[in-house]
Amino acid sequence: MTAPRRRIVRPMPSPARPPQRRVQKLRTRLVAERAALARWQTRLRRAFSTVEKLQKSIARIERQLARLEE
């Protein structure tokens, strides 16, 4: 005759706060990531403005060429 399997009784984990060291590490990382994002956004804004200027310049030159070729 087989005996039923015994259940392993483990204590329930208490809903404790996260360790302070880990929280501090994550906050430091968050600050660093935000700073990196701000730097990239500045570069991206500058690049986007340059692209817009070049597109306007190209469109202007194309219009001038079209007028001259007529």
C-alpha cells in the first residue's frame, strides 16, 4: 500500500520592504540613465534641426532648377 506524498511546509515570506542598498543602487542608476537620455535628446534635437535645414535647402535648389529649366 502506498502512502500519500508529504507536503513540504515552508514559512510564508513576510512582505518586507526591499533592502535599502538595492533601492539606493537603483536610484543612482535611474539618475545616471536620465542624464544619458537628456544628452541623447540634445544630440537628436540638434541633428533633427540640421536635417530640416538641409531638406529646405534641397527643396529650394530643386525649385530654382525647375524654374531655370522651363
